[in-house]
Amino acid sequence: MDPMFARRSPENDTKEEDAYTYAMRLVSFSALPMTLRAAVELGLLRFISNAAGPLSSDELAAGLGLLSTNPHAATMIERILRLLASYSILSYSGSPGDEGRIVPRYGPTLVCKYFSPDENGASLDALALMFQDKIIMENWYHIKDAVVNGGTPFDMAYGMPVFDYTRKDSKFNDLLSRGMGDHSSIIMKKVLDAYQGFHDVNIVVDVGGGLGSTLNMIISGHSHIKGINFDLPHVISQAPPIPMLLLGLWNTSGPLVSHTGFAHVSLEESKCDPPSTSLGPTTAGVRGRLPPAEVPLTGQRAGVQGTASPSAAAYSFGGDTRYLVEIDPEDVQHIGGDMFDSIPSGDIIFTKWILHDWSDECCIKILKNCRKALPTGGKVVIVEYILPKSPEPTPEAQLVFHADMIMLGQISGGKERTEKEFEVLASQSGFVIFKQIYIASNACVMELSNE
């Protein structure tokens, strides 16, 4: 054997090669999230998810109307798709083509479904755009300076904290709101499946509730609850009203299944008893989207979440079938204020991804105000990531470490915490009982109470 081509032992060679390959993946890893961002912007993942079967890059380029502006679009799309398929974001298969050529075809995987709207209209699209947005990316270039000199990378990049910046840049604020709102909707489905503590309470206060989408989801599954959406005044000023629409069928009876969309309320004909005909949509100014679900009945009424005019009115759904729309604006009340001053009273004070934005001292002040707002028997319910005790090389642990670095880059004092750290915060805030329920991917529901 030529000594120039002599090899070491296969075992050592494999380990060395694996280490080098992994190191090279790390230094070029930005290619994946930026390619994912481009796929989201182009609508590739949504188009693939909605297709009847796997698609070729030619079919995608034609279907998205890209060939009219770029004759090479299909070739470029193919390069995007094969990277995403190599990370199991898409599935890959081949079909016979001209002259014996194999045509690559791509379909959705379970991962891909999170980049297409679910029954609530939520996806991770906006979050993918947000994390790879130029505004967010800039603060990563200041991590080293922050470590050397102190400070917060985002503040170094823009001369102000991120929450102040969102008031200045409405476009970024909208992207942030959509990204966090959609992610909230996805995680709240898991919360409501895992946590059963909403069944026996009457008033829920969502601290830092934004536009009210979280309360909307809680109340949609617990019609007895009255909600208070509590956030800063400038946030509350943008929040839509969330009254209860009561649709009463005038000329029949039995269970109705309601279904709300972005701009209309409609009823599924097949779920009416007896089945009805000619049920067309009615425009009722609905904001947001809720999954089709059987809802509690009062006589011949079915409850539907949405928004409409502030007075009761009747709407025609087509044909001779009519429904009465009544408005109950009491279900969710929007209140502006500052959680560091005081918090409205409720049986449950709910916070989701609020505490990780703040230092320990600030968290204790927030939790003490939550405790003051609780009646006898009340509880604070917290949704946060739980930081692993050690840096485990698992996807679940890595996700939380990603989140912790995002906090380091964007928010002064913000950080993810271990279970023990949350227990200490609860104790120092005066709570005597701490319970934890695992949701998914190291996200947990924590329940604090005095008895």
C-alpha cells in the first residue's frame, strides 16, 4: 500500500471522522434555520401539507407561480427541499421520470404539520420568521461584548430594551405578537390536555395575556369561567373584545356543533339534529379561530367564541333557517395595568412564559402580587420551561438551552430556571405548596397555593 494512503484503525478513523463531520455541521448550522425561513416565506411547507400527495420541485414551482419570474425556480426549490428532507422536516420518495430518470418527490412529515395552520389557525411559521428576523439576529453579534463588558446584547444593538423597541417598530411588534401568539395556542392545547385545574374555578386572570387568545382557549373548554385578560395598557388597547356568541336554532332542537372561522360563523349541517340544508356562512366580525367542538347546550343554544357587534342581532344563515345571535360581553374583561403594582383578583392567577423574562427579584415581586390577588383556596398556575439539572444531549434539553440563550441575548435578567429554582421563588414569595405537571419538551405547569 502506498504510505501516502495508509489508514489508521477503522474504529479510530470512524470516531475521528464522526467528530469532524459533527464539527462541520455546527459551523454551517445557520444554513438550516435560514433555509427553513425561506421555505416558510415561499409557502413551500404549507403547499406540500395541503397537497393530495408528494410533489416534485417542478410541481411546486408551477403551483406557486414562480416560473413566470424565475425559470430556474424549480432547481433552487429542489436544493431547499432536500436539505429539509435530510432533517426529517419532509419525506422523500422517487418516481419514474423521462428516460429512466428518478424524479424526487416530497411530502409532509409530523414535523412539517407544525408549519401549516392547525384547527385554531396557529402554526410555527411566524416563530420561524421571528427568530431568523434581522432584528433578532443582530443581537447575536453582541454576545461576546456582553460577556466581556456586561450588559444585554439586544440593548447594545438597538440602544433600548426589546420591550421598548417593540413600541417603536410596529412591523417587528406584529411579527413578535403573531409568533408568540401562535406558539401559545399550540402549547395551550397541550396544557389543557394535561392540566385539569380549571374545572372547579369561576374566575381566571391571565397575567401578561396579550390579546386574550390564551383566555379564549381556556374559556372555550370551560364555559362556566369568567376571564380577566391583564396586560400593559398599550397592549390591552389592541385587544379585540371576546364576547360569547349564543346561536339558538329557531326551528329545530338537539345538539349543534359550532365552527368559527376568521371572518364568519357557520354551523356544520351534518352535525345538526335533524340535519339541516342550505346553512351558509354569516359575516359576524369573528376574530381568531377555534376548533370544531361540541359545546354545552342551554335549551336550544350552542356557545361559540368570537366577536360581533355589541348588541344582540339576528343573522340569516341561508334558506329559511334562522339563528338568533346574542351577545354576552362579560366572559372576558380586558384590564390594563402593571403586574409590579397590583394584579386583579381571581380564583386562578395564570402566567405563561412571563417569569423567564425577569430576574429573581422581579419574579418574587410578581408572585407576591399574585398571592395578594388570590382568595381563600385560590392558586397561581405557571407555564414555563424547566431547565435540566445537567446539559443532557437530548432534543428536549437542547430546546430549553436554546430558549435560555435567547433570553440571554434579548432580556436583561431573563433566564430559564430549574425546578428547584422555581421552588425557591415560590417559597420566597410566601407560597407553601408547589406542584408540577409535565406537558411536553421540558415545558411544565406549576401550581402554587397557600393551602
